[in-house]
Amino acid sequence: MNALINIGLLVLIVLVLAAWIALPWQGAVLLVLLFAAWMLFTRRGRQAASVASVGISTLGQRLGSSAVIVIGIAGVVGVLVALLAMGEGYAETLRKTGSADTAIVMRGSSASEVMSVLDHDSVVLIPQAPGIAKDAKGQPIASPELVVAANLPLKGGTADDEGSVQLRGVSDQAWAVRPNVKIIEGRNFQPGMRELIVGKGAAKQFDGLVPGHTIRLGNQQWNVVGVFSSGDAMDSEVWGDASVVADTYRRGSSRASVVVRLTDPKAYDAFKAELDGNPQLKVDVSTTIDYFNKQSEGMTKVIRVIGITVGVIMAIGAMFGALNTMFAAVAARAREIATLRAIGFRGLPVVVAVMLETMLLALIGGLLGGLLAWLIFNGYSASTLAAGTVGKLSFELKVSPELLWTGLKWALAIGFIGGLFPAMRAARLPVTTALREL
């Protein structure tokens, strides 16, 4: 019989956790209101409230054991939210980079700009497609660009400690397709000169990216003349004249991509259809917002998997801590619980009372962990590791309300599991046995 009850408990836990994971905060508020109504207007609910109030009032006397649950759960929530905030910040930075009224054209089947090569004929044909906005001179707003990975010394490292930065060769139209890019220090580079402007994120990560300094890229000396800010992934790049970058890296007249500004988002379909239907072109076309969203998907999933894995490992430890603490609390109150059972209190109010006590401690731990994660990590600057042809991307961790709610759900789930088995033991303990316990 006990085996069947335990199996039933496990099934209940799985079902409750599955529903809890998918529950939005509005659903949680509704559950709290329904539970409060049950406690106020039903006899067993009032009994559960009475028993719970006695247990909660003694938490101060069990401060050490209660702190084990609170601190353990706070640690789980804090670490989980911090790791998920890393993925959220990374994805948010890339999401802000694109827009629906700009499009990027690359060689067919290219996963990223670094891997794309467009020949000169393609670079000439692409700006002739319909749907591209025109500037004051009647010229299409299209920026052929070259993207290469370059090595630079990292700040705070040794002379041999280098990282990969994304070097983008741009034309004059780069500013028209990205009006959010602004020079915040120094000046713009002069066409035809080995001059660079650097994103403010790259300036924080790499040594020597200061106006007036000279750095070495592609076996050539380059002068840093300005710093720009865009508020997106471009902040992690270094920009120079496309022709000079191409000469330095022996790319000839080829380019990695052509970024265009459309007359409006509705013009995208006609623009894409024209390029897809041109037999002279073998290209992939997407809006910049879709392109950068796709770029963020892989890394965001990896970070999320790491965060959840670490969170699960820590949560197991926190659950065992909660189980031990609540089993000890139930054992210490065995006579009290047995007396309540003897005078007519049913098993359900006892179960609910013990679980309420654990859930309260879990709630405190979840709020504490979420608060610490927000205070420490929200807005914290970080960057990806440079590997292969991918440059470092600077971004800020983002502790959003959704992540705080996720952390709080984890805390309450740990409290639910940590309190359920001690609560069932309290409810199932024979009255005569409990009255004989010390």
C-alpha cells in the first residue's frame, strides 16, 4: 500500500511541476486567490490556516534550520537567474541590431557574414533591385561591406593574450543604413586611409583602441581616430574603409554582404523575389532583424541549457536540505501534530500546513536570490569568448521580470517537493505512535 502511495506522490509531483513550469504569473495569482478563498471559507481550510500559523510562529526558534532552506534556495535562484540573464542579454543585443526595413544579402548558404563572399558583379547588381530607398542624390542606399576576423591584444592580459574582433569594411552608405551609429569620440575615418573607428564595446575589451593610438591589423599599421556607439552588436566591431580593408586582407573587389535600406518593410517581399529570381545571383536574402535573431539562437540555447543544468544540480542539493529540515521539524512537532489529529483535525489540513511553512521559506529564498541577481548582474557588462572566425561580442546581462518569475517558480517548486514528503509523513503518522515520540 505504501508503495502505491509513493508512486502516486511521484506522479503527482511530475504533473504539478509540468503544469507549474508552463504557468504564467496571472495563473499563479489566480491560484493564490483560490487557495486563500479555500482557507477562508471552508472548515478544513481554516484548520490548515490555524495549524500553519502555529508552525510559522515558531520559525524564529528554528532560525538556523530555516536559514538552510532560505539560503540554499536563494543560491539556486541567484545562479539560475544570472546565467539566464546572460543568454537574455546576448539575445537582446542581437535583436536590437536589425530592423524590418533593412535587408542583408549574402552568398547563398552562408551562415554568417564572415563566411560569405560576394563577387564584384553581384555587388553591382544587388543595389539595382526594386524596393531600395534612395538618398538625396537619387542613389540607392546600399552598403557593400567586408567582414573579417582580426586579432588584437585583450585589455588586462599579457602581450600574447589576444582575442578576435570583427573588423568591418564599410562604405559611405553604412551610416544611412544604420542611422543609430553615432561618433561619440574623435572623428570618422577618411576614405582611402588606414584609419579605424571602434565600437565602445570593443574599446572596453581590447587594448589600444583609443583615438590617437596605432594598432597592427593584417600586417599593417592602422590609426584609431574615433569611437562610435550604436546600442547594439555593432558596438563590438571595428570599422574602416571597405577598399582599404579589402586591400589589406587581399579580398580584391569581393565583399561579404550588401546591406540595404528598403523604402518600407512591405517592400521586402518584392526585393527578395527579384534577387531570388535573378539567375546571375546565388544569394540569400533576409531582413536584418531576422538575420541577427537567427545568429542569437544557437548561443542563447547553449547558455540556457547550461543555466538549467547548473540550476537542476543546485536545486537537488537545496531540495535535500529542505527535506532534512522539514523532516526534523515534523519529528520535533510529532506530539503537537498527533494531538491535533486526536481532537479532530484531518490529514489534509496538516499536509497543507507543513507545506505552507516550507513554501513560505522557499518564497523568501526565491525573492532574496532574485533580488541579489538583479542588484549584482542586471546591466553587468560581459562578452562572448572569441573562437575561430567569430569575434567577441560585448553585451549587458538583462535580469528581466520574466527571468525573475522563472527563478521564483523554481524556488516554489523546490519548496513544494521539499515539503510534500515530510507533510505526508506527518499526516500518515499513527496518532498513538506520535504521542509516544519525544
